[in-house]
Amino acid sequence: MLFNSMKKLLILVLLLLCQVAHGAPLTIEITESEMGALPIAVAPFGWQGPGQAPSEDISSIIDADLKRSGRFKTMPSKDMIAFPHTGADVDFRDWKVLGMESLVVGQVKSNGVGGYIVRFQLFDVFKGEQLTGYSIPTTARDLRATAHHISDLIYEKLTGQRGAFATRVAYITSIAQPTGKRKIALQVADADGYHPQTIVTSTEPLMSPAWSPDGLKLAYVSFEKGRPSIFIQEVYTGKRQRVASYRGINGAPAWSPDGRKLALTLSKDGNPDIFILDLAKRTLQPLTRHYAIDTEPAWSPDGKYIIWTSDRGGRPQIYRISSKGGKAERITFEGKYNARSSYSPDGKLITMVTQIGRDFRIGVLDLASFQLQVLSDGALDESPSFAPNGSMVIYATKIKEQAELAAVSIDGRVKQRLALQVGDVREPAWAPYSQ
Amino acid sequence: MRDIFKRNPLAVVLAVVMHAAIIAFMFIGVDWLEKPVQPKSNVDIVQAKVVDQSKVDAEVARLKKAEDAKKAKEQKRLADIQRKLEKEKKKLAELERKRKAKESEAKAAEKKRAEAKKRAAKEKKRKAAETKKKAAAEKKRKAAAVKKKAAAEKERKAVEAKKKAAAEKERKAAEAKKRVEAEKKRKAAEAERQRKAAEAKRRAGAEKKRRAAEALAAEQKALEDALQAELESERMATERDQFIFAIKQKIQNNWLRPTTVADGLSCKLRVRLIPGGGVVSVTITRSSGSGAFDRSVETAVYKADPLPVPKGAGFEAFRDLNLDFIPSK
């Protein structure tokens, strides 16, 4: 009926040739979109002395960040036809021609007292308008962090999602020593692998680092006394305390979203089960009781559920249970091996290690559709961990018998090894946003 | 006289000559009596003179008296006569010459006549032969003519007969044809009559039927017209739909939607175009609440600029567009 009347209206419009305005403009519904990366150009930043330009190339760091996220397709500077440093220098036609939707220009200035002022502008090329722009004072030591911060601002402006470039990653390294023993270390680095810092070292295994929700503390398993214990350590002060040292296994600590509790795996009663430790009250509450192995617990972001790995079905699969206890529910059915699961920040996905043929790879399960997407393509990929914005997953992979860290965008399109790695690097844990 | 002369020229000439001789002898003979000069030459004349001599003697005696009186006169007259005679002689010679000439002429004429006669005879003979020949030829000709005529006649008759036969045949055929035609016509007429009768009979029913059919046809036409109109508007709608589809495709192909924004977002734009599809303005009429999402749809429109639109009047429907961006997923 509406269609018919619209037809009539159209005829009327056609008859009244010169009629410009009419009552009901045509409405077209646009439902499909490309899911490709957004084309963006980060023009090389300029330098305004006095003195030597800083060794860190801000625009390159931004470019690499954006590219690594998988959300952007950046333009190599060799393909650019202009190198503007300020908005006044920009001719948008240049960038439109190159198919760029966004453009970042900027420059680094010396503040005269050994520090810098980094100024940048982000433009919408098609509308020819500035979307954001800041002047950020920084120091030589913080130049990388400033660059990541700019990346976050750009990322958030263009994707509507908070950036996770200025975040950090904890991981365990294992370096063979001349003595024949190995030096094990818990380290924290920038999300791109730069600026690694050692939190704790040991000659005995260190395992399962877990960030507190405020990003200030790390829980981990240490075998330093010959048997596994769970420690909580403040990242900046190095202050630590042992929170679990029961008979048998003490493993796989996981912070509740409110930071008050730890879920962990204990075998004090015989076989490994999931327990919840109240950190303030120091009380322990069993969550699962089963003769099969229950381990690797993880909280849902809302704190209502805990997922874990159990072989009660004969093979390791992921189960879910209310964090207050109750009936366990199996949630993975695809593949014969699924383990080491954790929630995405929005709680809609879980990432885990899944066996594909003879390979162990990183998969993402959509909890709404129960569709499994395999993100990685290694032979022995392990310990996946979501970035705090859910855009990427960091994991350990084995390359030529050496364990390394890699990051993959959540759509699986962009994979990147993290830089500056020495020795075996395992068990990465992406830090939450700092509070 | 002429006819006499013509008929008996010799007799005439003899008569004239005789008369002349008599006269001459009358005057000259006295003188000449002592001298019978030419008794022999004119025996007849002498005889005649003898018969007439008595008369003449009497006369001469009587005359002798007159003559003596008249002797001088006579002398003179004699001289005149002599002269005249002389003259006559001359004239006579002339006459003789003329006569001779005439004679030769006559002879020639006679000859000529004979010749002519001969010629005539010959001619006559020739003519007779000719006539005979002619007659024969004529006869022959006539016979041939008769024969020819007969043949011609025969032929003519044959042709005629043939012609007649043909004509007859034709006539008969025509007649037959005519008859057949007439029969046919008659039959056709009969059929027509019957048909008409049937028609008339049927018409009553048919009229009813026709009216119904007409009504049906009218209805059908109305339906067809309506369908046509609908098709036309559909065609326009189809054209419009094609452009709508093309616009949709072009914008969708240019829409890089940030997957990072929450699901279920949608956004409405008002786009103004100029003929040719150039984008003049893009206005967000209902924001999705996400700047990134809103920007992605605006950018999609700008990147799709110019949009495919119809040429001419069809463009008007596309001048103002509402674009609803509602991701299906």
C-alpha cells in the first residue's frame, strides 16, 4: 500500500518535471558494510629544534600501533605525495586521491629544557575537518608512551573503542645460563614489547601471571621453595605476599573483576579442583568438586561466572559455572581439546587454546552463537589473553623450538611477533587499563 | 473530191491529164497537123480527135471567120496563150514533177500502205496469236483462278468450319461455364440466403452474446490499460529501483564500518544531490550515538560521491535522499 502510493508519488514527481521538493524523500537502507581496515595515513612528524631530533620516531610508532591493531591499513610513507606537519599544510585532495579516509600530521618540538612537546592533528579527509588534536608535553624516556597514547586517541576517535596501545603485557621468560641452569623471570613490557622490566626472577619455574583488575598487582605461581605457591606482587613497589601454599598443586590464579577474590586450582583434597579465595578474609571456598581435573579458572567481566578447563568429559573442554557455585555447564563442543580460556572484556567472547588436527591454536568462541573462530596458525600456540579493549589477543607461540609472543587482531587478519625478545617467552598476560 | 481522189487517185489523175491534152490539142493541133509529130504517142487522143473533128471542123470554119477578125488579137492572145502555155508547161512540168513526186510519194505511200497492210496483217496475225495466247492464258488463268478460288474456298470453308467449330466449342464451353457459374452463383446465393437466414437466426443469439463479449472485452481492455499503466509505473519504479540498488551498492562498497563499536547501532542521514549524483550535503538526522559509526557512514557517502542517479526527470526523486544505515549484523 505504501509502495503503491510511493509509486504514484513518483509518477507525479516525474510529471511535474521541475518540482524540487516533495513530501517524502526516497529512503534507502544501507545494511551491508565492508569489514576491512580503515585506510589512514600517518605523515612523518616534523622536528623543530633546537638540538638533535629524538631517536624515537613518533609517527612510526603510531603507524605500527595502528597497523598492529588490524583495524587500520596504514600508508607507507614512500607512497605519500606530500608531507604536511600541520593542518595548514594539508591539501585533502592529495589524500583523497590516495584513498585515505584519515590523516595524521604532527611535529615534535623541543621544550628547551631537555623535554619535548609532541603536537598532532587527526583529520577526516573526506570532510576536510579536524577530528582531534593535542599538544602533549613529554620526556625523552616517555616518548614511546606518548606515541602509544596518541595512537590510543586516534584509535578511539576512529573506531569508537578505547585504544590499548599504551598498555602493558606481563610474561615469563626463560633464559639458559652458562651454569646450565635457566634463569626464569616475570617481566612486564609495553604492549608492543618495548621497555621490558623484570618483576621477579628465579631459578625455579615461574608460572601463570595474572593482573589485578586495577593493573597494579600481579598474581603468579612460583616454585621457588621447591613446591608451587601463589604470590601477589605489586608491580611498582615489588612488594609481594604468598596467598596460597596448600599441599599439592597451587596454580592458575585468576582475579575476580572487583579484585577481592582469586579463583585458583588446588589439589589439596586429592585431585585438582577450583577454589575461590577471599583475599581480605583469607577464606577458601571450593567451587568444583569432581574426580576429574578442574583447572585454569577465569572470571566473567561481570563476575557472575567462572569458566575453567575440565577433563570430566574424557578430554579437556571448557565448562562454565556460577561464581557462587552450582551446576557445571560445558560450553565447548568443537574440537577434542579446548583449554586455557578467558573472557573478552565485553564478556561476549572467550579465547582459548583449541586443537586443530595435531596443532594447538588460539581460538575465539562467540558465546552468543557458539561459533568458534581460529585466529592463529601455529603448531603449539598457548596462553591467549585479550587486550583490555578486546581488539587483539596476545599469545605464546613456538617458532623454531623457541617460544615467542605474538599478537593477533580479533578478526585474525593481522598477526605480529612482539619485538625485543630474548630466550623462551611464555604465558603472556595483557594488563588491564591502568587506574 | 478528196475522198474520190483518195479512193481513186489514178483515175483522177488520168482524167485531169486527158482534159489538159484535149485543150492543148485544140489550139496547137492545127499548127501541128502537117506535122504529125506524135501520132504514135497518143493513139487514144487521136481517136478522140477524130470523133470531135467534125464538130471542130464546123467550129473551125465558123471560127475561121471569127478568127480572121480576130487574127491579130488572136495572135496576141496566142502569144499570151503561148506565154500562158509556156507558163502552163512550166506549171505542168511542175505539176508533173509534183505528180511524179506525188506518184513516188504515192508509191511510197503505196509501199507504205502495203507495208502497213503487211504490218497490219502481221499485226493482225500477231494479234490473233496474241489473242489466242491471251485467250489460252486467260483460260489457263481462269482455270487456275477457278482452281485457286476453289481451293481457297475450300480452305476458307475448312477454316470457317474449324472456326465455327471452335467458336461453337467455345460458346458451348462458355455456356457450360456460364451455366456452372450460374449454378454456382445460384448455389452461393442459396448458401448466402441460407447463411443469411442462419445468420439472422444466429444474430439474435449472437447479438446477445456479442454484447456480453463486448462488455467482457471492455472490461478486459480496462484491465489491460490498468496493467499497462501499472507496468509503466513499474518500469519507472524498476528504473528507480535499479538506481536505488546502485546507490545502495556503491555506498555499501565504500562503507568501512568499525567493528569495534557496539552492535545494533544505526544511523540516519539526509543527503542532498545535484543532477549527476554529486553530493552537496550530508546531514546526520539521527545519530547512532557513536561518533565513529556516524563518521563511517558519512565517509561512506562521501567516498561514494558521485552517486548513481537517473538522468532527466527521474533524478528529481533522488535529489533528496534519506539513508538509513542499519547493519544487518
